[in-house]
Amino acid sequence: MKTFKFLLTTAFIGLAFYSQSYAQDINDAIKLYNDAATAFGERDFKSALTQAQAALEIASASEAEEAAAAKQNIENLIPKIYYGEARQMVADRKFDEALPALQKTIEIAGKYKDMETQESAEGLIPQVMGAYAQSLLAAQKFAEAIPVYEELLKLTPNDAVAYLNIGQAQARLNKEEEAIAAYEKASQLGSKDAEKLMVNVYLRKAIADQTAKKWSDVYANAEKAISYDADNVNGNKLLGAAAIELKRWDAAIAAYEKVLPSETNPDNTNYALARAYEAKGNKAKACESYKKITANPNFKAYAEAKVKELCN
């Protein structure tokens, strides 16, 4: 973003006046301009603007020879007053007020052909939008934050963070499909955080489906979760459980074998593997898994019977 240095000038002081009849008018304009410039330097933007506008009105109506130069100096000051006030709003974190103030700055700068100020204001808008949306998100105003991020994306369409934050806001509003769509867009733009959050969304869906015994949905959502994190333990457990219920033995074995090394209490997993291997007709692997759970009182009788049946 371009910046500019504005040097207040007292160029009008000491101007020679050729026509006594216009001297008082132009002197009034000069005084108002200087007062406006002083107020601007003191960050009293409202007073600065009032005095600059009054000075411009007098200079525009004056027929003094110096009026054109006076008018030009005043017009140079006015856009900077608008921009200064907008920047002060940003500093005060009044983002909702700063955004229209910046738009007004752009309008006024365009009117007076101050391209530097116009470009500076245009460059600041995306930053302010992002800060405003983030402040709404931090305040848990999720529904309010989303449209601000959407407006930001019109200016910065490849903003992965904006999509990520939309996803978080939608997720907090329990709009899972909208959250997933935003996360996927963020992921396409390179966000690894979005992929982690998508894993959590799909795991929550899979758990809810497991409670409802919707095993096909459990399988689909768990599979989605591990597509973003292949080694996710919970995702593989959910996939394995659904695969057992759906009699997809190969998928169950692959999922449970993946989580087994990380298990501190592996008996349930070994039981599931034993069932899957037995269903597949792999007696040796089934026997091996059943043997591992014979010491567990919950499985002891059943496992010992299976060992006698399969291991001889």
C-alpha cells in the first residue's frame, strides 16, 4: 500500500494581493486553510474538514488572482483529512465505521484527483475487512462474520484464510455442509489447517451416524476423514467398525491393522480383527488374534473356544 507524507504549508501567508476588493475574502480562505491544516496535524479531523470546506467555498467564489492557487491547496488537503479520519477509526478498531469512511475517502480523492490517497485507501480496505471479520469471529458473532468475509473474498478471491474462517463460522452455526465447502476451498488454496478441520467435521458426522447405527454413512464419513489424514486413529476405528457391520472384511482388516500399533488397550481391536479374519477364512490370522484376548475376562470364554476350534 502506498503511503504519503503530507507537509502542511503556509504558502498562502505572505501572498501579495493585487486587488484590495478581494483581499479580505482570500485572507479569510487562507486563515481557514491554515486552521484546517493545524487541526489536521492535531488529528482533529472534524474541525479540519469543516474549516477546509469553508475555505474552499470562499476560494471558489473569489475572483482574486491568488484564488486558483488557494483552491488547489485546499483541494489537496481535503482527501487527506478524510483518509486521516478513516485511519484513526482503524486504529481505534472501529472497523464498521472505518469501511464506509474509506469508501468516502476514495470518492473524495477521485473527485479532487488525488490518486495517491485514493490508492492508499483502496489498499487499506481488504486489511480492514479482514480485521473486522476476525473481530466478529473472536466475539462469536459467527453469522455476522460470514458476510464480511464474503465481501473480502470479492477483493481477494484467493484468500485461503478467509475461506478457512468462513468454514469455522459455519461449523459453529452447525452448518456442516457449508463448513465443508469452505474448508475444501481453503484446502485447494493450500491451507493445511483446513484439512485438519475437515477431519474433525467428518469424524463428528461419523460419530453421530454410529449412534444412529447408520453404518453406510459411518463408513462414508470415516473414509472422508481419513482421506485427509490417513493415519487418524479415530477415523480408522470408525471405518473398521462400520466395515464389520457392513461385512466389508478387507476394509475392516486394513483399518484395524493400521490403528493396532498405537493401541494401549488393544483387546477390542484384536477381537474385531479376529472376527474379520475368521469371516475371510484366514484361520491362522484369526487364531493369532483370538489368542491375544484370552486373558481378558470379557472375551476369555469365547476366545478360548475359538482357539480350540481354529488353532488345531
